[in-house]
Amino acid sequence: MKKIGRFLLGFFVIVLGLVYLSPIYIMLVNSFKNRAELYQNTLAFPSTFDFKYYLQAMEKMDFLQSFFNSLFITVVSCVLIALFSSMTAWMLVRTNDKLSKIIFMTFVATMLIPFQTLMMPLMQFMGKIRDVLGIPMLNTHGGLIFMYVGFGASMAVFLYHGFIKSIPVSLEEAALLDGCSKFGIFWRIVFPLLKPITVTVIILDVIWIWNDYLLPSLVLSDRVLRTIPLSTASFFGQFTIQWNLAMAGLTLTIIPVVIFYAAAQKHIIKGVASGSVK
């Protein structure tokens, strides 16, 4: 019975894996087809593996410009989220009074609010900041990064908060007795110990920000500012959809984040477990 159970479990895992991989297979094989082949049989292999559709997709997407826009926004946003969230979580853990608990629970509660309920009031608020203070929050990379930092802080603070509890206070007290300042204690003692959870936060935020379409579509309007997910929208017209070019463009979009995730995936489970359990 145990062998039968293991066989059924293995069979179920394989079938489930194939189901999850099927969209990637469809995207890859159709990125090499012309429109006639694509409509004839979506699941069949292409007659020839021609990369001309990738070149056409890159040209229509303005791929290099969009790639560097996405790279800049993702890197800066992730760095700022990691820095500000780690400092915030450290102060909340070490202060440990009622106000700190209220602030932390507020961060946790904001994780439950869907972005769709906030997007229109958020755009109106950012427009008022532009009109009243003269700070360009809309149609700028800086404004988009500011919003990403705000939306990404809640989960990051939650993960850092749990991880910092496992760091002995005696290390910080010893550094304080040696004359180290609060700033020095954090950067020289605490932050280096946060490497596992920092890597986890950065991985999760890279995947989220790189693939995000909704927030950039609300904030960015100029073509030169577009991110990669926004540039793929050029394949979907009002009356026609260039599916083969769209598949090639989507493949180009996911390749960088898949490579990044594959290289750093071992840190995710370790960091999330440490940040949520300890």
C-alpha cells in the first residue's frame, strides 16, 4: 500500500508540474511561429526555430530602453525597501513599547488591503502633491519608486521584525559599551546579521516589481519611461493582437527574473522561515 501511495503521489506531482509548466511551453513554442502556424495548432512545435520574431519584438518594444527602465526602478526600489524596512523593524523590536506594537500591527494590517481599493485615491493624492508642493509624482520614475517603497515596506518590516528577534541584544549592548553609536550598532552589528532575510526580501520584491504592470500603467504615460511589462502592451491592439510577437516579448520579459530567481532561490525558504517563526 505504501508503494501504491508513493506512486500515486509521484504521479500527482508530475501531473501538477506539467499543468504549471504548460503556459510556459505554449509561450515558448508559439514565440517561434508565424501567425498561420500559431492559429493552426497552438500546441505543436514550430516548423523552424527562427529568432526573427524575437528581433521584431525587441524593436517594437524598444526593449533596451524598457529593460534599463525596469532595471533602474527595480534595483533602486529594492535597495530602499531593504534599507528603510530593516531600520524600521530594528527600532520597533528594540523599543518594544505599546506604540511600537501599534505601529508594527499597522504595517501587518496594510498587507491585507488590496491595491485595487487604493489605486484611484492614490493617483488623486499624488496629483495633489504635484499641484500643491510642486513635486512630480506622476509620470516619473522617482514617483513610481516612492510608491513601490511604500507598498513594499509592510511585508519587509514583517519579515525583518521576526528575524531581528533572534539576534541577541547582548551584542548591541557590548558595542554600546565600547562607545559605538546607534547608527554604528545597526550598520556594523545588526545589518550584517540580516543578510539571509535581506536576500529574501530583495528576491520577493524583484519578482514583484519587475513583473508589475498595474502600478506603472497608472503612473507612467510617456513611451520613453515605460517598463518591460508596459512595453508588451504594444502587441495588443484594439482590433488585432500579434500573438507570435507577444509570446516572444513575454519570453524576453521573464528571462531576467527567472535567471535571478534560479540563482537565489535557496535563500527564500530559509529567510521566510527565519523571519516568520523566530
